[in-house]
Amino acid sequence: MSSSAESAREAVAAGVQGIIVSAHGGRQLDGLQAPIEALPAILDAVRGSKVEVYMDGGIRSGRDVFKAIALGAKAVFMGPTNYMGAYT
């Protein structure tokens, strides 16, 4: 998981195949940039490599999924609370 361009560059140098841009389960909300805000810099940091970038955190709707994909994320992850409301 990554939340900064610097950690993304370190991950690429370590040979990872993918990076998840995350707020680490919401435990770092006060200390980190929101994943959607960090995503462009992280994508720039891995440009030219074969590393895939995914996003996790702050995804509450299809609109949020669209934004992340439009910015360049390969896919997004979201918790069950986001989609379970459709069934209640």
C-alpha cells in the first residue's frame, strides 16, 4: 500500500507488480492526503514502469469509481458497507 509518490517509487525499486493507493483502512485520515488526491502523483511516480496502480478508500459511489479510473487507477476496492445499502 502506498500513500505518497516517494513510497510508490520505493515500491517500484523493490520490484512490486502493483500498488494500492490507500488511507490504510481510515486509520490515517488525519495524517495522510486522501487517496483520490494522492493518486495523480503516485501515477506520475510509477510512469514508465509496468506497475499497476489501484485505489482503496473514499469510494462511496459509482461516481467515485469513475473518478479513480479516469485519473488512471487500474481498478478500485471498496468495503461492504458501500454496497450493502442497496439490499436493505
